[in-house]
Amino acid sequence: MELKIGLKGRAENVVNEGNTAKSMGSGSLEVYATPALVALMEAAAVNALNLEAGESSVGTALEIKHAAATPIGMKVWAEAELVEIDRRRLVFAINAYDEVEKIGSGRHERFIIQTERFLSKAYQKSGV
């Protein structure tokens, strides 16, 4: 796949009991959790990529603002756009929305990795 500035990805979900702040332990309220928003934003960036066989990408940095609460039952989605390429380092601008308003924004950095090499190094930590 040719990487180029402007590639876009999207991910969506519906707020449910399993992805609320209360159930995820990030707060006490039954609204969309910030950790769930982070995962949604990362998924949007991943969905922008169509990498070669044997490659994957890993998240290395994420800076977000979670600006509005979303109740159970409402659809949420994130849209990511590739805004910077530095060899294997990719930077995405990401915005997230619910059915009423923009709920978050941020920047996300990912690195393209060789899957086998990456996993081999990771598994060495546990002797696997």
C-alpha cells in the first residue's frame, strides 16, 4: 500500500453498559468512557491503513480531549486522517462525534512494524 497524506479511516460503536465510565472503571457515571473513546480513535486510524502482508501498526502516542458526554444507546464514531509521514512513523488527526455533537479530538501516532520481528521481541520478555 502506498501511504499518503490524507488517507482516512472511520470506526463506530454504540454506547452500551459495557463501554461506560462506570463499567470500565474510569468514573462513576453511565456515559461513554474515555478509555472506550481512545480505543475508537485508535481503530479509526488503523482502519485508514491497508498494510502489506507481514506488517502491522502499533500505537505509540495519543493526545486527546474528551469534550462531551454521550449516554447509553447513542451512536458514536471517530474519523482519522493521516497528516504526517516520517518513514514508518504515522501521525493522525482524529475527531469523534455522537449523534448530536463533536465529543472529542486528538492526535495519534502509530509505527508500522514487521509483525514477526515485533512479536518475537515482545515474547522474549516472557521466555515464550
